[in-house]
Amino acid sequence: MAKLENISIEQLVVEEGIRQSMDADSLNELASSIKLHGVLQPLIVELVEDGKYSVKIGKRRLAASKLAGLDTVPVIILDAPMSPEDSLAKRLVENLHREDIDPIDEAEAYLNLKEMGVRVSEIARQVGKERTYVSHAMRLLKLHPKVREAMRHRTIPRDQALTLLRLETEQQPMMLEDIIENGLTMLETRDKVRALLGKELKWRLVPIRLGPAIYNRLVQIAPEGDVSSLLKQAIENLLQERAF
């Protein structure tokens, strides 16, 4: 059975968490609150070895407690270990409900869960979001690094960032600068993205999923096993036939 105790901060080991960045002002505010009122919500920990405890939930509270100069913090010691996906999901839910987690940290947490084998629909259920919201959040990780950094600092809202995904990666920083410098609205951003897409492009990427059985058969009949060239040639032949 889990039990509540006060233990030394020196006994706590911090594992990699969902939040990759912590806002300094927010952390200082929490530290000030802890100085006045103490840690109101215990950290969730697991015993690891040699009297050390791994922090599963409460990394931010621990960081603020250190800033506040505390020697001990209240913890709930789990009697059974959390699975990695369960631990991550619980930390994500807590961060979403209690902290101003930035959109990119949020997206990375969703992706981590997905890579652990958790279905998107189950992720959405656990965090109380729509499935489309979670799917779109993970798409933010495909943005140019400069756009992702702008999202971390709340320089550009989520919906405008998603609109930039329609552009080539190298076009996104240019549009980002336009949005920031000219204060473009969502509608203005969409119009400018459409205008850019109206320019002739040398290539258009069309993602397609093939089952392993179909792909393996195509490899066998494609010249030198080049499935991409085979599909391209098949499409060109089809368009030529339809032209007559």
C-alpha cells in the first residue's frame, strides 16, 4: 500500500520528465508559494536502491522546493512500480491540469506515449482531449526548429503554426517572420500560405502507406527493387492513357 512520508531532497533522483523547459518566473512564483505554505501536494516516488527514490510525478515541485531552500518534501511512496507509459501519462495529465506546459513539450510527450505503443485514441482519453487534438499536436514536431522555438515562447499560436505545415520546411521561417513583424491574423496567414502554395513547385510529396505484403511484391517486380520509381512510372502511364 502506498504511504505518505517526508524525506530528504538529497534522497530524490529526478528522471527525465515531460517538461523539457521550465519558465523561470513561474518556477520562482511556485518557490515563493512553497516558502509561505509548504508543498501542498506530495510528490509521487518509487524506491530504487540505496535509500534513493525516483521522482515519477512532481519534478517542478521538487525544483521549486530546492529554490525555496527546503531540506525535505512530502512524498507518496508507491508500493508497486509504474509502467513507463502509465508514469508518462500520469505526469502528462498532471502537467496539463496544473502547469502551463508548452505546446512542444506536450507534443513530445504524446509522441513518447505513441512510440511506447499507446494508441492515439487512448492517449486522448487519458488526457481528456479530442483524438484530432492529440494528432495535430504531434504534427507540430514536423515544423522547422525556428517555428517550434517560437511556439515554446508563445510567439505564435498553435493554429497558425499548424497552418505553416502546409509549406515546405525551408519556407516556414520566412512566414514566421512575416507573422511576427506584421502581426498577421489567422485569416491573413492562411491567405499568404495559399498564395505561396500557388507558386509552381518542382515536386509535391504524396505520402502513401503500403502493407508489407504489397510492398514486398512491388520490390520483386520493380527494376532494381526501386518501388518509388515503379509507382511514379505507373502514375505517369495512367495519366497518359487518360489524356486520350
